[in-house]
Amino acid sequence: MIETVIIVLHLLVAIGLVGLVLMQQGKGAETGASFGSGASGTVFGSQGSGTFLSRLTAILATIFFLTSLGLAYYASHKASAVQEAGLPDPVLIEQTAPQPAISEDVPVIEEQAVPAPADDVPPPAE
């Protein structure tokens, strides 16, 4: 149950993190704002959305890191529980192909020897 919650949170944070990174502007885009292009009247203040988005990105990256550690923790405990129970490792189990069943109704055909060609027979005429 808790593992499912962590996986869902991990995926949502990953999607949010990708979206935030794509929304942020590059460093070269800030040069126009320094020449007074009206950035003081924006919603995020005079510095623009750069600090807000970078802080939110850092928070989501930290949550992503913590959920990754949580998933690794649960995976290691699952692996140790499998080993303690004496169950074989699922990765190491070899898959064997099922053998075809031989029905009692089907007759078994024995191999017959094919006679070798005689040396004194002439080749066929064309």
C-alpha cells in the first residue's frame, strides 16, 4: 500500500519537475529584462518568475530524490524477504520449454532406412 503511494507520488513529481524545467527560461532571456522592459509590474515581482520557479524546481527535485530513496528501500527489503523465505530469485529462474505431450491415439512412425543409389544406374536421359 505505502509502496503504491510512493510510486504515484514519484511519477507526479517527475512529471511536475519536467514541466517546471521546460517552463523556465534560459540565462540569455534575462538580458532584455535588465533594460527596463516592464518587469516590475509582473505577478511574481520585479525579479520575475525565475526565483519562484527555481525554488519550486529545487523542492520538487528534493521530493523526487526522497521518493527514489524510498523506492530503493522497499525494493531492498523485498529482495531480502525473498531470500529469507528461501524462495529462488525470480531473475535467476530459468524458463524451460514445455515438452510436447505424446498422445496414445497417435501412432509413432519408425524411421526407415533409405536405400543408397546404385552405382551402375545410368543418369536419366534428357
